[in-house]
Amino acid sequence: MKRVIAIANQKGGVGKTTTAVNLAASLAATRRRVLLIDIDPQGNATMGSGVDKSQIARGTCDVLLGEVDIAEAVLSIAEAGYTLLPANEDLVAAEVRLLTLPIARETKLRHALEARRNDFDVILIDCPPALNMLTVNALVAAESVLIPMQCEYYALEGLTALLSTIEQIREAANPQLSVEGVLRTMFDPRNNLANEVSAQLITHFGDKVFRTVIPRNIRLAEAPSFGKPALFHDRESRGALAYLALVGEMIRREEEEQEGANTAATDEAAGTVAQADDGGAHSPHEHTDHVASGEPYDAVAGEAENGAQHEPHGAAQPHDAAQPHDAAQPHDATQPYDDSHYEPQGAAQHAAGDGAEHEPYMGAAESAYPVDTAAQDEEPATAYAQAESGTDDSANHDMDDGAAYSGARDEGVAGDFPARAAGGEDIPR
């Protein structure tokens, strides 16, 4: 996580300084190198970090005016683990002098940070509650803006003005400036107005609204009087835990953005490779598409591409004469009717070009199974019905060869079986 974040809102009393100090301490707790810049003439972030603003020798004023390098003005806050660029009332004079400069007055802070940008992972800038030259310098130097927001009507008015300012600075001096997110502070869920404003924020800003909510907490309010962030004043308080949760959400968002960017880059590279491959040979399965669409298929091209993969079709393979056909298999002598009326199965399935002629094949089948004329004369209707249906009822009737149908069984199911069979009716089983 390497970025410069300005914590800004034109509305005062929304928790900008509280957010700046506690967010810096929570980020430092994740072993990140954090620089907190106090650019507010009130110096509240300086006091909240345990530094007496009246005793500082150099600070943000000197850096903006180019009198000292930023490395000479910063202070190390050992207990909280971050670095502070302090400020006091001298910033009012610095703003007046900046306004008198003819050019580049809004880029002073950005130029001062360029030399030391890689020394820190995260740089937080606590802005004053006004749209003055100090706030403009912070927005020009930042990559994103975190907006603390109290869920009240006046805070909504200040948010509208701030968004307009961010858009103007993006167009004029800092095209990379974006909104880091909207943070709901001093939130009381028992307040109906707070819930309504929160719902409106989510409706208009969507994912830009942090899911983490900073509650109204007495430990957060009293921690500056001790000169400590809430994490070191009472680490078990709801306020301290809320800012730790905010840091976790910010880190997770950044990781998701990086994963999305990597995925997009991978997809783009894959698309480039696919386009390069499309300019070469046809796909091995392209002939299938031709057949499905009805277009003529170039057999020469298909053989050139896939000749080694294709095997001879079944029509070109020689017929295996060694395998006996179904009609040549031995007949079950227990069946009560003559199978000579069945059409040989193998002859009906083989084409004329499979290596065997139709007439000799039929002759072989008939010679293997001589016709029983006696059986035909005795029960012509039964033989006819069995030959037409092509089924064998021997498995359904427990009877000897040549025995008549049992009236006790069949009449209850099909009535007069020979008469109905002779009439061509289907006999239910």
C-alpha cells in the first residue's frame, strides 16, 4: 500500500483530525511506514500526537515556503510508530505568502514530497476545514481523498461543495486525483436521521462508502487530551477497534484492485495471443463447423491438417467374414414356433457394398433353418402374429414344444387369442 491520501472536508467538526491521527497509528500497527502531515493552522493533529505545537522549531510552514527539506522538519512519534510533520499558527502566514506567488503556488507541497516519497508507504495529510490554498496544496499533492462525514444535513452540503472542488482540481492540476472513500464518523444507529443520511450516501456513492462505521465513542474524544491515539489510550475501545477495521478494509480494497488489474492484463495478453493464432492455420475442428453450417468442406485442406489424426471410415473398412451373423447362430429348440418366418437380422443391417450379396446370404439362412410346413398348416394365425411382431413369447409361457396356449392364463388377459391374432390386433402382454 503506497499512496498519498488527503483527509478533507469543508465542514468542520466531522472528525478529520481524529481520523488522521488514529488512521496513522493503525497503519503503523501493520508495520507500514507512515507519514502524517499536519497542514491545518490549528495544529490539532500535532497536539493529538503528543507534540507541543508552540515548541516546534520547523514544520509544514517552512516546507511549503521551501526554506527547509521535509526530512529536516519531521518528528518521530515513537510510541505510535509513525512520523509527523507538525504545524502551528505559522501556516496562516504561509498561506498569505503563497497567495502572492505568481506561479506554482498550488504545487509547493507536491514538489516537497517528491524527494522523500519512497521513504514512506502511506502519507496522510490532515487538511483544514476550508477551501483555501493550504487545502488546494494538499489535494494537488494527493492521489486520493478520504472524506470523513457526519451523518447530518449540513455535512451533506459540505460534501457537495468538496466534490465540486475535487473535480476542478482533477481537471486543472491533478488528473490522478480520486475519491478514496466516504467514512461515516460519530455514527449513532439509534438516531433516525443518521440512518437516513447513511442510506442516502450508500445510494449515491455505492462502494465508495466504507463499510466500516466510526461510532460515537468517548475514548476517541478524550484520547487527544492525553496526546495519544485511541489505540494507545484504550486499545479495547470501540473507537480504536473501528479504525483498525478501517485499515483492514482499505488494505483489502487495494488487494482486490490489484487482482482485478492483474486479471485484466492477463486477459488482454491472452486475447493478443489468440488473435496471433487466428492468423495462422485453421483450427483442427474447423471442418465440423463447415458441416454444421452446410458450407462445403475442403477435403484437401482437411487431410493436410488432420490427415494423421483421421482413421478410415467404417464404410471403407473390410467386412469381417469370420464373425458369424446373427442368422447363423444356433436356434433354441424349446421355442414353440418356427423361426423360419423371422427375417435374418444380419441381412437387414448390411449394405450391398459390405462384401456380401443379399441373395446368397438369404439362401444360407433359409438352408440353415428349413421351413416347418406342418407348423404353418396347424396354427397359421399364431405363426403370422409372431412373425409380424418379431418377438418370442416362449419366455412368457410355461409349456412344452407344440403345446396349445393355456386358456386358463390367456383368456383372462386377451380373450380368444387365435381369433384376435387372426384379426391383426395387438395382444397385450
